[in-house]
Amino acid sequence: MHDSQILIIHPDPRIRHELRQHLRGIEGVKILGEAVSAFEAIELLDHVRYHALFLGVDLPDGVSGFELAQILGQRKHRPVLVFIATDESQAFKAFELGALDYLLWPCATDRIKRTLAHLKQHSSEVRLAEPSGGRLPSLPGGDGEETLQLSLEKEEEDSFIKALKHAWDYNQARPVEIEKLPISLEGRVILVPYSQIVFVEAYEDYSFVHTNQDKYLTSFRLKYLEDRLRAHRFFRVHRKYLVNLELVTEIASLPGSNFMLRTTGKKRLELPVGRRRIAELKQILGL
């Protein structure tokens, strides 16, 4: 049996050292690197096939451990996640994201050994798991709901795939049939209606999609989303922000013939519109 290759991700060098000491000498475990931030971790993940990540909840440079988990959820190979935190306040969210375990630090070696036993069991189950032809399991919180798994004949399946490709072809000069954005979350893909997106915020090579209630980290670049959403009254008011004009609640004039937009939502956006974008904004709004 191959060793489980582990990456430690935490901004505190003391915790990284202590965790390495706990894991050292344990059979079946090999530590293959450390990282401070999510971006350092992603670079390592592009070159090493890690089996498990021991990662902090709070990471520097604007991407948390939870947001890193969302990024990894979009990959074909997703390592097992073990979160490290100083209190229990975010344990529920960690398990919602599919974490194998949530360790409170400082942590005893015996407690970590139990986590590694779970990791070993998980790896065995993954290798032995086979597709089942039975009913799909219900999602958490789906009390009273059921999922029906339908089978398609060959011709029906071909027609469905053809229709799906046509509907999601955004290079066509025509209105988009499916007005939803696919976002990977917790090992599955959710479809967020464009009408629920308040604004999109660029961050490095990624973007945050903000709705009234939630914030999702996606691998889409802002330029791609600008091209995709422009036909749905989204306007790029700034190099870092793309705003849903349908959810703008106020437009105010500012000194110097500028404008400021204010959006609705839990995180409201107030942003001046640059001079070179004012003419286009006025045209869109009919001002």
C-alpha cells in the first residue's frame, strides 16, 4: 500500500512544525510539503497528487481555507480535507464542504492518529467503491424529498447531449437559453440564476460571485463573466467589479460629472463609475 501524501497549509510556522512533529514516524504517512497560503498550495497541487490536506481555516492573501476547498471542488482529483482551527465555531461549515475531520489546536497525537485512521479507511472505500444502479442518496436537509434516477435510451441520450451543448454554447450570437451560472460547491455543481447575482468581484485569476445571501469563489475570470453576462444587463463599472444593473437601487451624481451606483444585498456595493464608462452606462440606462 502506498503512503498517504500530505500537504500542510497554515500561516503559523509553529503550528506547521508541531503538526509535522505529530505526523513524523507514523506508518503510512508522508509529508510532501508545506504552504502558507491557498495560492502556494494550488501551485504545489498542480505538480503533486496529494491524498490529504491539513489546512487552516484562516489563510492569508484573501482566500480562506474554506474558499480553497471550493476551488478544489472544481477539480477532478480532490484531496481529503482536514481543517485546523482554534475553536469549534466553523466546524459545521467545514463538514458542509466535505471535510474528513476538524481538529481543534493544540491537538494531541492520539487525536491525530484517529484522523489518520479515518483517512486510511476513506482511501480504502474510494478504491473499492463501484457505481450503483440504485436510487441516488438524498442531499442533507432534503427532508420529505426524493430523487428519481431516470434512464435514457441511446437516441434520447444523444438528443439530450446535443441540446445541452447547444444551450450552453456562449459563442453564438443569440440570447442564452439557460440563464444560470454553474458553480462547483461541496463536490457538486449548483446553478445560480443570473437574476440572483448582485455583483462579481475580481480576485487574482479567480472571481467572487456575490448574491444577496452568499459569496462563491469561482475559477472564472472577470473578463469571461463580463462577456457572458453583458447581454443580461451586467455592467463593468470598474476593472474589478461587474454589477447586475437590475439590482442597483440608487444612482447618484458625484462631483466632477461622475456617478455612483449602490446595489442591494447583504454586502452592498457603492462604487463610483469611471469617466470613460459613464457614456456607456447612460446609454444602457437610457439617461
